[in-house]
Amino acid sequence: MDNLQQLHIPGASAPIPAALPNALVLKFSTDPELDAKVRDVLGLYLNPPEKAVVVCIDEKTQIQALDRTAPILPMRPGLPEKATHNYLRHGTTSLFAALEVATGTVTDACYQRHTHAEFLDFLKLVAKAYPRVKLHVVADNYATHKHPKVKDWLAKHPRYHLHFTPTSSSWLNLVERWFRELTDKAIRRGVFHSVPDLIAAIEDYMAAHNDKPKPFVWTAAAAAILAKVRRGRVALNQVVNQ
């Protein structure tokens, strides 16, 4: 039980025995094009095309503007910082972000919704940020990314090339790493009296980041990742079949 709870394997859904109700549900990608997509995306990271820009796009949806019901008590000698667990919700925003892989620069926009219309609007915003250059865009398999209107727009703008990560493999998208930084440094411990306050905090963080951008460097090779996924599947099947 303990070993199973601690098991973490990146990337085929496998049934967990009913006798283990507290076990973690381990999910692998069942994408039939897993190998090809992993190699495609990592090829952009490790050997980017010449005279082109590679960006990773994703949404961080339903970010809550939370206001504490009591002030945060600062850290003092011998005492840690303290914050109440009670809070007030003042609404949400959905953040779209595009991380340029080579430089770490981020283009972002906040929307009230996160449908194909907002995604398409954001694609146009990114296109304006990188004019007259081929754009290779890494994105996940969210349905809005494959909406017919998005496909129609892409067909009319051939300099845009979308590269999809495998299903259940958002960890391959480097912009997720930037989302983590944003959450840890600007959102998680913040106090926001309104959605505009939340958006202002996001924009302030992005401006500071872009003032001195630093790229996230991917080092793992596709062959190593795929080998680990195969070993993980074998290990999971052994546990399930015990």
C-alpha cells in the first residue's frame, strides 16, 4: 500500500484494485501517437528550427481572487508567518500565456472565459508579438485548441504550426513550469480584493519576469523519457496484477 501510494510514473490508464481504495490513481497516456508526439515536441526544445520561434501555449483557468478574512501575521523571531484559512472569493480569471522557449519571454492575456474564441483571440495576440516569422506552437489536447474555427484560422495563416503534446502529458509543455513560478511567487500567498487586483498582480509579475527573462532549459532526451514510461507501465501492471 505505502509503495503504491508513493509510486509516480509519468505519462496508460490502469485500473486500481478495489481492495486499495486509498491508493493513488496512476494515469498514463493512452495516446496511440505517444512516441511520435514526444519526439516532435522535444525536438523543438532540443533542436529548434532555424529562423523560427518556438512558443509553448496553455491556459491557467479559473484563478480565484481570494481575500483573507484576517490580515496575514508576519514572521517574527521564533514564530513562522501565520495566515487564516478562511477567505472570501471575489471572482475568477483565466490566464492564457505563451512562453518563448529560447528566451523565456512570456506573452499573456486574462479573459473571463476560456473557450475557443478566447484561444483564437490569444493566438492572434501572439502572432502580433512575433510578426513575419514562422511560429511553432506547443499546446495540449484541450478541445478548444482543435475547434473548427481555430483550424480554419490556422489554415489561413500557414506560418503558424501547432504541435500537440500527447494526452495526459501536459508536463511536456514548458509553460506549465512558468505557471508554477507565477503561482508560488505571485498568487498563492496573495490577498486580492477583486479580480482586477488579481490581474494586476499577474501583470506585475509578468512584467518583472520579462524585464530579466530566463529560459527553462529542457535536458531529458525523448528516448530516455519513453524508456521510463515503458518501465513504468511494466511496474504498474505488476502491481495491478498482484
